[in-house]
Amino acid sequence: MSFPLTIIIPVYNEADNIRSALDRIEAEVRTPHRVLIVYDIDEETTIPVVKKMQMTAHTIVLVKNKYGRGVLNAIKTGLEEAISTFVVVTMADLSDPPNVINDMYTIAVEKNADIVCASRYMKGGRQIGGPVIKSFLSRTAGLSLHYFAGLPTHDATNNFKLYRTSFLKTQTIESTGGFELGLELVVKAHRHGGTICETPTSWTDRTAGKSNFKLLAWLGNYLKWFFYAFSATNRRS
């Protein structure tokens, strides 16, 4: 059976979160979908929980990261394994509300969008909790890229995004670490005239498990695409 939407969830020891996340996705996402749970190693604590759920939920698929450990490689693997028209990247910690996926999908279809960004920093969006410095840098980057580099989203660094798979097939992912992939794809889509839309979301910091976000280690990766966005703007003007 084919589905118009694939939902990718990279996991790292998310046994405490994954059941709730999958239950909410099933309850709240109206578009027929398949969920890919992408893990790094066979000892991953999330796997036993997912296998139990697979006994009754046949649209949940376990996929092993084929590029080596790390969230970036897990997302890359998931994007390549998706065979649907659209694909969404979200997290297992329920920081991203699943019901927003309905809005993302509707916008993508109606606007023929290549990317739909869930935005914390546009009107109607918000962020609850999380490290202060991370929030400050994220907001500053998102709004700077919107107002000064002309990106059609207020929140380019958020990885909660929907992509058209035909667009993804035209891209070579150059990101090397962290969650920079979402920023890279938005900047490249903008540079090449792709259609980028956004919808408000409310991000909430995780209540269980440990975040794998490494601000200092990944900052350089983000800055590369931040400055690339401005160089791309100069080329387009």
C-alpha cells in the first residue's frame, strides 16, 4: 500500500517517549502515512518498544541508519527511504505537535510547495522551555535570515519541516553534523527558486529522555549555511 506522506523520526534511546509519540501521531495526523523509526545500533533501547507496537501498527517501520551514527545521518537515511510524495521530519520527544503536520500537508498541496516549515517565530508560533542561549541564537538566526536574507520563513533552523520528495531528489546533501540539514535545504531551495511556505507551531522542551543537541559542536555547521544564505541572496539580486 502506498501513502502520500512519510514521517521520519530519528531516535537515540527514546524508549520513554516513542510510544506516546506514535500514539499521538496516529490519533492526530489525518493524512494516510507511514512512520520510519531510524536508529543507529542494534542495541538501541527504542527498538523493543517499537517492535511491540508493530504487532498491531503495520505502518510503523524500523530502519537502520546506513551512514553511521548521528542524527544527521539518521535523517538522511530516512529521507532516502521515503517513497511517498511528501516527507516530514519530527522528533520522538513530542516537542513538535503532531497535529501541525496536517497544516503542513495541506499547505504543501495547495501551494505546490517544495518545503513547508513549522515556524516558532512567526505570528501564532511560540517556544516553551529549552536552553536560553539556544533559543536566543535560533530566534536571532531565523529572523535575520527572514528579514535580511529574504528567506520565506521566520524559522529556517527548525528541523520540523515537510519536504516534497521530488525536490529532495534534486539535492545533494552536504551537511556533516547535527541538525543543520534543515537549514541547508531551505537555503538551497530559496537560492534555486523553490517554493517555501510556513505555518505556526508551538515547540515544547522534552520532559523525558536526554536531548542530543550539541550547540557548541554544531555552531560552525549552522554558520556555514547562515552565511551561504546571504551570498545566495546577493547572487539572486
